[in-house]
Amino acid sequence: MFSKNGLYSCIVFITIFLVSACGPEHKEAEKDFNQEKVKQQFVKANQQVVVKENDEMDYFQKSHQMPFIKTTSGIRYYVYKASAKGDSIKTDDIITINYVVSLLDGTECYSSKTDGPKKFTVGMEDIEDGLHKAVLFLKSGDKALILIPSHLAHGLLGDSKKIPPQSPIMYDIEIVSVKKHPNN
């Protein structure tokens, strides 16, 4: 009835038809499943990094016996020399700080002694989000230590210079001046 080539062609045609008929819906469901699975893996990996960094900051705090205050964002700060009369810092204020940025193992990365003081508008400039959040707890004239987890500092990649990937950092800062925004 069918020749060998005709039967072979018929089987190939039916196979192609069946695969193409089921293909798009199956591939879409597989794509959604794979995206959700990858997303869950990233969330789990990030949670593990947060736990690891929190443990590192706990260890730093305990070993140095400093009464850091932990914020809801994971930043920790310790005011070791409070200003008696300084103004509180608010978003949009322009502040100038002297600073030393180091890793938790004590490795110094950056300093105002070599790079000059930082002057920035709180909440607006392109610096670590954690620094913006932390200075809101301080006043003009305060000297403080600030521990910033990597997700609020330089993240998964570091700064490609002196701060390695996934590294919490410590700022030792002095708020030199605060210029109030007209609306504050």
C-alpha cells in the first residue's frame, strides 16, 4: 500500500505535526516553571548572603564590644562622640563628612585623609545607599561607626577597586557640616 519512502515521509509528517501542535503551550509552561525556579534559587542565595553578613557584623560587634544600634534595614551605627548642639540630618541636606571606609577585618579602603572630605546631598547623590540611610540617625558634629551590609553598599560585585564582592563595610565618620535644605 505505502512504499517504504512514503511510510517514512508520513511518519515524519505526523511527528512534526504532533510536536508543533503541542509545542508552544508546553514550552511556555516550561519557560514559566524555569523562570520561577531560577527566581527561587536567587532569593535563597541572597538570603544566605544576608545571614552570613549579619553573622559577620554580629561577630564584629561582639569582639569589639561596641553598643551598635541595628536598624530595620540591617545598618548598624554607634555614635562614639555625640555632638552637644548639632542639627539632625534630613533628606536633601547637604553634608560634608570626614571618613575612613574599611572592611570588617580592618583593611582600610578609602579615607578623607587621602581622597578629601565627601560632600553630598542626603538621599540624592550616587554613593552607598547605606550611608544615606545611616546619616539620617546622626547630627552635625557627631562621630560614629557605621556598619553597612553589602546590599546597601557595593553589592554582589564590589566596587571593582578596593572593596571585594559581597563585603559589608564600615564607615568611621565625622559629620563636619550640615547645610539645611530650604524645605527642612
